[in-house]
Amino acid sequence: MAAMVFGMTVQAQQPQLVDGIAAVVGKTIIRYSDIEQAYAQVRLHQGIQNAQVERCALLENMLVNKMLVHKGMVDSVKVSDEQVESEVEHYLQAATLQAGGKDKLREVFNYSYDELHDQYFDILHDRYLSQQVEYELTEGVNVTPAEVTAFFAQYQADSLPDIPAQYEVSEIVIEPIISEVERDRVRDELNLLRERVLKGENFSMLAKLYSQDPGSASKGGELGFFGRGRMVSEFEAAAFALKPGEVSPIVETQYGFHIIQLIERRGNNINVRHILMQPKTSSDDLLRARITLDSLAQEIRKGSITFEDAAKRYSDGVSKNQGGSVSNPNDGSARFDKETFNQLYPGIGIVAMEEGEISNATAITTSENKQAYCLIKLARKIPAHKVNLTDDYDRIYNAALQAAKAKKVYEWCNRMVKTTYVRLADEFKDCPGFHVNWTKGSPSN
């Protein structure tokens, strides 16, 4: 649906075309440049398409989005400025990184930092508004198994997409226990850095030199604005308790040890910088973890214990309560393609494994950047195939549900257009494939 596909990208300067208004919905406008920018993204990712048909489809997405925004404005739907501001900061950080610094933004994007902020704020505010209205319209929509089957049946066999081979896996992870001696060493080093800051040294420079957070060290430890609920609880509690310029005592989280400095507070959002230091796992501890897992693998292969029970009893992974069954972090499903699996578990040749086979103990880096060892069990291998109801029911169900929600929104738009000011440029009035009769019933047409 429109609110789901409505994206926002940062565009570097390009030759400017003469712009104009392609459509109006209520008090909002859609410019030709909005359509062209979206079309450029489609061509970039999908190749050359039927230009007019594709532009018409993109325009209808925008029209639906504007209608949802219009409804939200009329009904005075509330969107939290703090929520929007927090999201804006992520886009500003990405733009600043792409440009090579705040002072380069106008040169690269033709806008200053503050101008980009205002643009992003308006776009994201409308996005949240349209999503809220769309959710209220579609929250009761559901599809039955019979409707899923009927949805799938409407496609010709030769038009169905190919699905690459997929894998369902379980894991047992052992993270070596870090010695108290090593933990004390890191605390002492971080305390020395904190004392240097308190004596006047630049926190940002020390973060660049010593912080082990790969995402923020190059930016002097700065994380950008965030609200409550975005960081792990220990970090958040310490950060929100600070005054501007103040430096926290050492804070321990699942990622390691931090010191935090508050840069600025805006309403319910704060911007901080931090220095992260992580205790190192000794080679002896890692070796013990590998030996433990190799022994456990032998017991599982002999049938002395099931993989699922071993995971529940011995694993340090978040999947232990599910018997080690792993979810794909990209879509929440139980399936991985080869590329996604290899990113998480480099060194394990999943393609060559048989169903039920267990890997040898293999070194990995966890999502918290900790060294560990794991065993992998290939629970199921789904060969490359055309989409079908047996292997891909969840995928087809989700597609059918989205189609049902889209139909509900299009029907609503067809009613709304009769009482809402809508105007299209002449070349779009006969667009093929519109789901909404945008040129009939509106007071403007």
C-alpha cells in the first residue's frame, strides 16, 4: 500500500528540470519531480520499465498516501514530534556521512543541515500520519485459507517467481565467560579515559582514538538524537540522567563498558557521545568453548541427547528457549537463503550439508560483537523452486493479506474522492491501471 512503499532517499545534486504540479489532494501537492525521483529509483533497482505505466503506478501510490495524510489532518490525528525527530536524526546522520560532513551538505545535496532537517521532518511526519490512518482502516482485514488459495490460483504458472534454495537451521552457541581480571583491566582503562576528560581533554577525540564501537568511533562517539526505548536499558538510564556536558560513571551493558557524555537535550530526545571498550576473550577460553561444543556434537550424533534439549540446556544464544531454532533477522521467518546464512555463520558450508546434519564447532561473532563458537543443525532444506502453496504458504498468505488491505484502502479512496478536492495534470487523467477513479466525483473535476 502507499504508506508501506512510500520511501525517502537522499539525492545528490543533479541538473534540475523545470518542475510543476502533477496532482493536488486536499491542501497537498505532488510535483512532477516527485514522480521522476521515484521513477529513477525504480529504474535503478529494476531496470527499464514501461515508462508511462510505471509513472502512473507511482503517482497512484502518492495519491493514496496524500489522501491518507489529508484524512489524518482533517481528523486531527496526533503524531508525536519526539518520535519523528528521533527518526529524522537517522536520516540526517546518513546524509552527513554520505556528504563527508555537515559543511559539505549544501555542496552535495543543495540543502543545508537545517533545511534537510525540515524536509525530513515534514516527510516523516506525513509518513507516520498516513500509516496511522491506514492502520485504522485495515486493522480488521484478514484472509481465510480459501482466500489464500484463490489468490494464488489467479497467477499463471509461468509468471510465478523462482525462489532460491532455502534453509531452516538451529544453533547452539557458547560464549566463553570473560575473566574478572580482564573485566577489571577494561574498567581501569576506561576510568583513566574518564579522568582525562574530566581534566579537560576532548571526549570526541578520545572516542575516535579508543572507542571500540565501529558505528560511532569515527564520529567521535556521537550517536545522534534518540528517545526512550531505543537503547538498552542500562545505557538509556545513565544517558538520560546526565546534564549537558556531564560524563557518566562507567556503565556496563551487554555490549561492554561505556562512558557517556550528554551533548544536547531536545524535549524528550537526547544526543550523546560514548566510548565503548569490550573485554577480550582469551584464546584458552575460546579453545575450551570449542572443545565443549565438539564433545556435545558427538553426544548429539550418538543419540545421547537431542539437539533441541542440548540447546535449551547449554546454549547462550537467544534461540535457546526455542530449542535453538533460528529466525532470519531480515524478515522474521524461519528460512535463510545462502547469502544471509553465510553472513551470520561464515565458514559453515550449509549448501553441502544434509537435513539433520550437525556442523563442527565453528567460530562466529555474535550480534553484540562478541567472540563465540556455535554448532549448526540443518533442520530442513527447501530446494530452489517456483512459488507454491506447500513450500511458501506464509509468503503467499502475506501477499494475499496485503492485497486485501490494498483493496480496502482503494475502496475507501473511491468514496473519499467524491468529497475531497483532487486535481490531476491532463497527461495523467487517462492513466492505465488506476484502482481509484481520481477524476470523477471530486468537486474539482
